[in-house]
Amino acid sequence: MKKILLMLMLACTIMAYGQQQKSIVVLYENDVHCAVDGYAKLAGLRDAIADTAYVALVSNGDYVQGMTVGAISKGQYVVDLMRALPYDAITLGNHEYDYGMERMFQLLRQVPAPIVCANLYDVKLGRNVFASYVMKRFGNKKIAFVGASTPTSMETEAYAFRDDEGNVIYDLQIQDIPALVQKAVDDARRAGADYVILDSHLGEEETNRNSDSHTVVANTTGIDIVLDGHSHAVIVADTVKNKVGKPVVVSQTGTKFANIGKLVITPDGKMTTELIPIEKVTVKDAYVAELTDSIHAILEEQTSRVICNSEVPLRILDDEGNEIARMGETNAGDIVTDAYRLMTGSDIAVLNSGSIRNELKKTGKLTYGDFLTLLPYDNYIVVAEVKGSTILNMLKKLVSFLPKPDGQFPQVSGLKFTTRVKDHSVSDVQVLNGATQRYEPINPDRTYTIATTKYCVTDGGLHNTLQGCPIVMETKKTYNEIFIEYVSDRLNGHIGQEYAKPQGRITVVK
């Protein structure tokens, strides 16, 4: 009997040892923003690796919004693809809140994967909305995936967090994020986690209200690695010291499936990260690829209607891919804001650059789908009355992050100004006189009409600088619809050379 027990113990030891010789691979993505063609390759890569290693898939937020496929289905087509993979852990990006909380819950209930977020709090119920972490076993090792979502969403997507009376009903607990993450890490360790991975949508930018991933690492212990999102950075392995001086790697893949992240945990616990360019991934999952093709076919049918002919590309990026619209004037910003000013008869139009999600690099025929790609949100155009002094304060706030890109940087029409990056000053502010078609110095005491999205007046856009300004007109039309009307009716279906370059409305002096 003793001999049999010894043999069984030896067999178990050998099995456990064998399990330890198999590495764990975590494939990760962030800020996909509806670039749906990447999912088949992500699934194919998972299948190829699964022959020799344990494999997990994680998403670090911003998947349901950003292109036509998201806008036209309010995220449904993206979720259809995500649930076909499936994932082991998913956290929330700021754009998951874009369609409102009810819609977000509808979509996420369809995903057969744990949603992890340590800081989204239901004020009425007095508890977190989702679990702070999920534990997964790979062989004889346990990995805890902890989630965290950027609290800046409470400003940029404020409408999702408040009721009709303006009361906060969901809270991302900005002051407590490091403590909430620490609690989740400690709970996971007590539950037997061998490794703790922070799946975060916090980003690397200091503008993220001191809740960026680096700040969280610096104020916590027990995190082994951070797989991050939000700032669209391409980071193979950035090292940050935690609260007790231990180095912790932070990695991020960029955006729109530019890369697939690959974390390898060897049997001895060594961790390495790499970014695999999507074009170098040659394998595809057949089912996910077929599903993607069917979605493209549906989109083609829904979006192929031709709107206009354009002689010029509408740009928000430079040739190196930098988001210049978030740091200065662009021709896309000029034509879009012209549409809002002229179609509403307002003195001025202002739009936050982050609302122009993609550029149209092609010329020739532009379709309804192209316009949805450019302006994909359900943002409605309104007209507000704003004092000149408020406009001056608004401009000072909106340029205060230069030279760093900021999604609230303004694109304008009927308005000109100069800003100095060195001291963030704003000068030579002028407003177009509609009668004379000449620019005149702004009058701080005068009340002007500004056309913009309702989001920019009441829901957190433009850094809340127009909060409280009275709305005197609600068009009941989205910012996409009014732009299409402008191009179709005012420009007679033709975008010409007058919009070939930025028109000199914003001068940025270094």
C-alpha cells in the first residue's frame, strides 16, 4: 500500500513539474477603436501559441467606439467579434461609456468574459459595479487580472455618470484609485495569486489627473506588470518603481491593432513583453475572419451612399501619425466647424478635437460611411450664449496642456487667436463680423452665440469651460448630420481647394 501511495505521489509530482515547464502567454490589446480586422489575427495567434503554452487574452479598453462599425451599431458589431474569441479579462476604457451606461451594460452582458474594474462605483447601490479582479489558473499557477479605468471619463463622458438632474450616479473614485488597486492586489494575493497583472486604461499622461499608470505603480506594491491603455502609446517595456522601489514593467500596444502585445511568463517566473506588428501576424482564425467579412458586407450596404466629391484629404494627423488636431488647427477642423457656424447662423463654432476621430486621407467620392468614420459619435449640435470673457477663459484652459496633445484642444470657426506654448498665454483673439466678413477684437463684455455639441456645453467637453452657459437652440441633429447637410447643400456636394490647408485661425508659437 505504501508503495502504491509513493508511486501516486511521484506521479503527481511529475505532473506538476511538467505543468511548470509550460510557459504562460498573455496576449493583450488596447484602444482598438473598432479596427475589427485585427480580431481574426489575434484569435489566430492565440491558436498558434496554444500548442506549446498556456494562453490568455485580455483587453485594456476602448473597443466599441472610434469608427463606422462602432457608430452605426452602437458597439454591437465589435462585441459580436469579441465574444467569438473569447477573452479571459476585459477592463473599461473611457469610450465604453460613450453610448451611456445602459447601453454599455447591454453590450457587456453579451461578452462571455469577466469585466474587471476596481474603481467604477454605483452610488445608489453603494458598491462597485464589477469585480476588482478575476483569478485564472494556468497549469499550477494562478494569475489575478486587476482592472482600473481612467477617472477622466467623468469629465469627458460626464453625461454617462449623471442623472437628468446632474447628480452623480456612477463614480470612478479619482482620489482613491491607488488604494482601490492596492486592495484588489492584496485580496488577490490572499486568494493565492502567484502573479498579479494590472489591466488598466489609465495611460501614461500626467494630464490624467494624477491617476496615470505610473502614479498608480509608484503608490502600490504587489503588481507584477501593467498592461495599459488610453494614451495610445507604443511601449514595449517601460520600467517604473513601485512604492518599495521594485521595478514594474508597463506596456502598451498603441492603437487600432497597430500591434498585438505578448507577455511571456516562463516556468521560473521571468516576465518579458514584446509587441508584434499586426502586419507580421499571418495566421487568422477562420470563424472570426468569416464573421468579420459578414460585418463588412453589412456595413457596405449601409454606408455606400455617396455624399460628395472631395479634391482634398481631410487631415487630423501628420505624415508620421502624430495627432496634430490635438495640438493645433487642421483643415478637417476648419470645415467641420464652418458647417456648425454657418448652418446655425452662430457667431462662432467650437469643437473639441477628440470628437473628430479619424481622418479622410482619400480624395474623390466620399460616402456616408466615410463621414461616419470622421464623426462617429451621437453628439447633437446646440447653440449657446457665451460672454466674451468666458470665451477668453475657455481658450486659456484649452491650450494649457500644450505641447502635449489633448482631445479637448479646440477647432474653431469665426474665431482667431494666438497661443504661446512657453507660457500658455492667449492673445490677439478676434471674432468674425458676419456683416463685414472681417475679424474684430473680441469684446469681453459682449455675449456671442457659439455652435458646438451638447457634450461640449453640458456633458464635460472642452474641460467644462462652457458649463452653465444657456442653450438657446437645440438642432436635434447630430454633428455628423449637420456636417453632411453643409457639404451637400452649402458646398453643393463638392469640397474644393479652399479647404486644402488650415486657414490660419489658430497660431501656435513655441
